[in-house]
Amino acid sequence: IELHERYARDAAFPGKAARFLRQLAVKCPRQQVTRDTVFQEFHAKTGLALSLLDDRQKLPREQIVEPLRRRIISQDAAVDAAADVISIAKARLNDRTRPLATLLFLGPTGVGKTHCAKAIAEFLFSDAERIVRFDMNEYVSPRAAPQLVGTFDAPEGLLTGAVRRQPFCVVLLDEIEKAHP
């Protein structure tokens, strides 16, 4: 229940927890479902690192910074910002009603903004491709916002639909400075 309350916002209680427990019961017939089984199944469903999910596992900041620094060279501010966000999420001090983080990487083309997003995705999900990427060059008109987030008549926008299909991901709005305000 705690995992679904904290991370799974795609459905309401008690249905989402009951559905998850039913899946566990089907997957583990005649077997005791332990706390570790629940974490493993939730990890398999979401991709989130077990070190984030399990409050019994310690995740010192150094264990966050080191893998990020191996992938992100000479971008200490970006590494520190990402490590801070992940540490806050691990400590469960973030706002449960909002995304884990909103990071704004700025700079000219070729400095590694997309690479930073991929490194964060790899740390959180063990998969650098767990990214929903939008090239904001394609959204320069005033109709861009409704196209991304939907309208009253057509509520499924490109961004909202992508996040609904893959809620556990890093969302990358590439070249955002070129999009319509």
C-alpha cells in the first residue's frame, strides 16, 4: 500500500493495491509473499531501483554521486543537483503529489544535457533509454501546448499520453528554448 501510495498514481485506492496483491497471489501460488517479494514485483512493474523503494536499504549520497560522475564528466553542478533530488526522494522528504524532480539543464548544443538525463534514467531505472523525449523544435506554434497536454474535447495529449503509458520514466523536453512560450 505504501509503495502504491508513494509512486503509483495511475489509479485510485483501494483498487490499485488490490490489483497488485491479486497479481502477486497469481504469480506466487502456494508461496509466502514476503516484503522482499513485494519489492521485487514492484521493481519489475515500475523499473524503480530497489535501493529507492526499500526503506531498509541505505543509499548514501556517495553511492549516488559516484555512478553519475562516471557517466557525467565535468558537470559537477548537474551531478550534485541530481544526487540531491535522489537523496531527497530516498529520504521520502519530497512532495508525494508531485514528480520526484524537475531538473533544468541549460547550455548550448553538445554540452551533455541529454546525456545527463540518460545517466539519471540509468541510475533510477537501470535503463538509460527509460526516457520520454520531446523535441520542442516541433512545438513552435501557439497550438503546441494543447497538442502536448490535450484539451477538454481531446484530453489525450502527446505528453500526457506518453507519461500515462510509461509513468516511471525521465521526461526530457529537448531544445525547450525553441518552443512556443
